[in-house]
Amino acid sequence: MKKNYNNNIKGFCQCICIVAITFLVNGLSIYGQRLNQNELKEIQDIFEFMAEEDEEIANNDTYFEKLVDLYDDKVNINKASYDDFIPLRDALILSEKELSSLLNYREEVGKIINKYELQAIPNWDLNTIKRALPFLDVKGEIADFNVTTGQLLFGGKHDLFVRYSRVLSEQQGYQLKDTLPDGSGGKSNYLGSPNKLYMRYRYKYGRKISYGITAEKDAGEEFFKGTQRQGFDYYSGHLFIRDVGRFKGIALGDYRIKIGQGLTCWTDVSNGKSPSIETIKRQSDVLEPYTSVNEYLFFRGAAATLRLNQKMELTGFASFKNVDNTVDRDTIDELNLEIIRIGSIQETGNHRTESEFDNKGQNTQFNAGGDLKWENQKFKLSFSGLYTRFDKEIGDNNVRFLAPYNLYRFSGNQLLNLTVNYKYSKGNINFFGETSYSDNLGSQSGLATLNGAIISMHPKVDFSILHRYFQPEYQSLFSDPFMESSTATNEQGLFFGLQIKPHKMWTVQAYSDYYTHQWIRYRVDAPTNGHEHLIQLTFKPSRTFAIYGRFDTKTEGNNLSSDTEKELELDNEIDIVTNQRRNRWRLDLRLTLEKTLTFKTRLQTSSFENGLSPKKRGYMLYQDISYSPLSFPLSFDLRYALFDIDAFEARIYAYEKDVLYAFSIPSFNNRGRRFYLNLRYKLNGNITLWARYARTTYDNLDEISTGNERILDNKRTDVKAQIRVSF
């Protein structure tokens, strides 16, 4: 174990050397102004607000980076076209209604002279202005300038990140086994050390050009030895150029594709159910650079978007990459023959054990497709297609595909998706939708459709409605639309959202979602239906104080858990499906003093009942303190939390701040307390350091987790360190 530790320390030192070499070679030249501490905090506040509204955002490691990019390259409010504002709409900074109001106001009144005039725009309240203003350039007339090739290639901003993290508590997967009496010969289930390493270099000049390399070693993976002699387990690189002649964008290397409402393809952050009614709608450019560490949801190859005229665009792309697949091996001794059966696609990217490494790159995936779009401010229509082919057939006689819930699961080696998506705005109504068809070329075909509308019924009342219908036969490998399930299949539902602002200090938000699943699912052995409801009341009398309360409830059919079956002494060979209900209450208070010190308090409770066993309950109480002085290089975020939760089904999630570009929403169960401290120190104009320490202590457990992640203690301690060099 000591040897593994020393080898990985050497690997980490190699990363630090790379930082130092790059640092010295570039001479610490500053080519562009970096965000100062106050500006960074402003963006972090916007991100935190959005992450609290929509938990999916916090689990995406590039959304915050997208906000920073938009801040660096502000949109000129007087010269920008509708297309120029699309990135702000995509990032949920502006809604479709707010964007339309801005363009209509500018057309009727003329140029916006200063930021105070934003209050005169219809449908723009103080919250909208506060959210959008950091990303807008409100200066009236600005002289145009041409960017030289030298400026484009060398006059931008360089960012180099190195991050180290690990669980200090010893986990079972790293413990030696089969050790001989002399202490030799032992090995662990995990091949590598518990160190997790991340390194990324990126250059960008506004939104004109972006290129970079990302590398990651997950905890448990080897590093510069054994199965990973090339160093990191995962490498990603991209080159992305915008506005070259008639080309809106050109991508080489790794990139994202986002089509329509996500029924066919969406490889970026997706918005789930939230109090904000705008999140039901997907909206984005089709092509974007890829800088994340998800090892499956991206394309690798080449892509381009061509402007055919002022309203029409054509995007084409082709991708070829290796993907992980589960593998079953059978041996026929008489024939000295090994039979390999390919199972499901593995998206985790973990290659920590021999079996996980055996799954690595077992298949190759080819993707090709295109999108033809016609769009103006009020109408959009596009036709898209995506063809996928695997080198080896998936699920071919694989035992994992014989379960009844896998009846409609994709198998084979080819899949074709064709889709049409559309948008139409008239007055205060914004209608949108997508209809998609899938065919795995010989086995089965399916249909999926999603249609909705966002309606401004009054300047203070907004309403949304969305209907979705995904046949069980529908298949798509990159889809991520608005849905209840984790995949866009076997679901139909109707969603209603409402937002009322009766007073500038008060906001009421609510939604209801009713859905059914026509076929059985994993761990749900019968067709089921469900419904979910939420209501939230926010009181914000000033920019420095806010309080909100939220209640949400969800009821749906599920199999009884194994713990419940044991508790009731039921036959675990017979799965019982019952309607199970979860209720959650939340109360938040936030106070900011002198723009430097912020206090946030949350009390959240939960309950769960399945109709057979006693109701399970839980609560969580935490206090946050954030200190970010304007003239001092050190800032910090601190949290102390208490929780007491009877069962996993009543678990509570809580968003946590982290080092820059790393965010998460962990779940809490059992009884205990959690503490974390984030420190940020700006060494100078080029170097910023982060450190994080977090510990969870359980009062009712002697061991934590199971399997390779098992810790024979009641405490789990995590540490993280990060350095950023900007020049």
C-alpha cells in the first residue's frame, strides 16, 4: 500500500511540474483582465441561486464555467442581434419572454443609454436586472474593431488548473488481501491509489476561439503504471472556432451536440423540475465545445455549423470513439474457444478494478448526423437526424438483457433517430415541441413527442404546460429531455407550472406533474403512475435579505425495498408494488452584511411512507457562513449541519459549495453531523489557491457504505486542493 501511495505521490508531483513549466515558459504575462474577487462572488451567487432552484445544474461541472465565459464576453445590449442573446437564454440568464421584451423595447424606443433604463423594459423586474446585468454591456455606442490573427491566437486568456482530492478514511477497496506471512504478495481490489487527480488547460479569446486539454484520474485508478502507463485514465481535447466566414462554428476534437428539446440528443446540462417555469424548455445552439470530464456524453471528431442565410443554419457532425461495455465470457474447453457476450454501455468512466478495466474500450461507437434549422425571433423549425453504429452488437445473447424490464431496451449495433422540433411565439404565448422517431434497423421502432407552452397571462402571472409521450419502444442513446425517468422511454405525463409576483417583494411558484409508465421498469414490477406537486413562497424585501419556504410531495408506485421486506418478514422472492409517498418541507433564510459576509440558514424535513410499514422521517439543519472581503486575498465558505433521517427513502439532498468548477449535491441518511470549510487565497494576479476539508460523522453507524467503498469507522473525511494559473 505504501508503494502505491508513493507512486501516486510521484504522479501528482509530475502534474505540479507541468504547472511550473508552463508557468515559467509563459513568463506570467497577462494578456487579459481576470475576474476579481467581487466579480467572481457575483457569478457564484447567481450560480448558487440557480443550483438551488434546479439541482441538475449543480451536478454539471461546466455550467459555472459557461457563466464565467459569458461574463468575460458580455453581450452589447444595443448592437446584439437575437442570435447574440441566445447564449444568455441557453444559460437561463434571460427567459424567452424577457428576451422578447428587450428586443421589442429596443425597436420601439431606441438605444438603451444606461443600466437604470433597464427598469423600464416590460417584464423586467429587479431580480431579472440583477441576474442579467453582469453579462450585459450597457454603454450605448461602442466602436467596432477588427481582431488580428495574432490577437486571436495569443491575445486571449490562458487557464491552467490542477486539482487533487481523496477520501482520507480508508476504504475496503484499497485494503490488501491474500497477504503472505512475510507481508508480501498482497493486492487490493482497487488497482490504484485513492488519490483523484484532475488537470485542465484552456485558452480562449472571448467567444471567438477556444482550445484546451482535460485529463482526469479517478480514485482507485492506476497512474503511470500497470493498466495506465499513459498516465491519466481519461484525456479530452478540443478546438472550437466561431464566426469564420459563413461558418458560425467549427469544432475539432471533443464537442457537444444539443438538438431541439433533447429527445434525440442533448449532451449538456439539462434542467429538471424546479420552481422556475422556464426550465421545462430546452434551448441552445446545436454545437458547442466540450470541456467536461463525463467520459461518455460527448462526441469526438469534427463538426461545423454553416450559415446558409440570415435565418437558416446547417450543422453536420461525425464522431468516432471507444466506449465501455460490460462483458460476459464463457469458455468451451473441448474446442479451446472463448465466447464473449457484450452487455450494456457503461457510462461511469471508472476503471478501478480488474473487471472495470476489462470493460474499458470493449466497443467502438460511430455517430453521424445533422441539423437543418430555420429560425427568427418568433418561429423556429428544424429537422435533425442521428445515426449510431457499434462495432460489436450490444446485448447479443447477454444474460443481463433477458429480464422482462429490458424487453424494449436497445440491443443490436445500429440506431437511427429522426426528429423535427419547433417553436412559435405569438404575443404572450411561447409554444415549443419536438417529435422524434427511432429505428434500430431491424428490431423495433418507436415514437416520442414532447410539446409545451409558456404563457404570460398577466405582467405578474406566468403559466406553463408540458405534455410528453414516450413509447416503451422508443430508443435514444443521447437523449435528455424534460422527464421523470432517467431515460426518455416508457413514460407519458402532463406538467403544469405557475408563477405569481403579487408584489415586488413576494413571489409564489408552484407546479404539478402527473405521469404514467406503461411498462415495467428496473425494480418496479408493474405498470405504475405517479404525481408530484411543489409550492414555494419567497419574500425578498431587499438585496441583502431573503426568506423562502417550500413544500413538495411525490407519490408513485415502486417495489418495496429489501430493508422493508426484512422489516415486515416478507418473502423476498415476490416483489410487492405499492404507492409510496415522500413529503419534504424547507425553510431558508439568507442575510448579507456589507457585501462581504453572508449567513444562510436552512431547516428541511422529510417523510416517507409505503402504506405497510411505519412512516419514516428525517430532518436537516445547517448554518452557512461565507466571507469574501473585497480588499483581502483570503475568503472562505463554512457549513455545519445536523441530520437525523430514519431511512434511505427519506434522504435529504443539500447543495454544497466547493473549489472553483466543482460542485455537488450529496444525499444524507442516518443520524450525524457534517462540517466543511472551503478556503480561497489569491496569491497574485495570476495564481489562486483553493483548499477544502469536509467530514461527516455518523452517531448510529459503526461502518459506512458497502463493498469497495466500505469504511470501518463512523467518520468519512474528504480533502481537496486546487491551483489555478491564469495568464
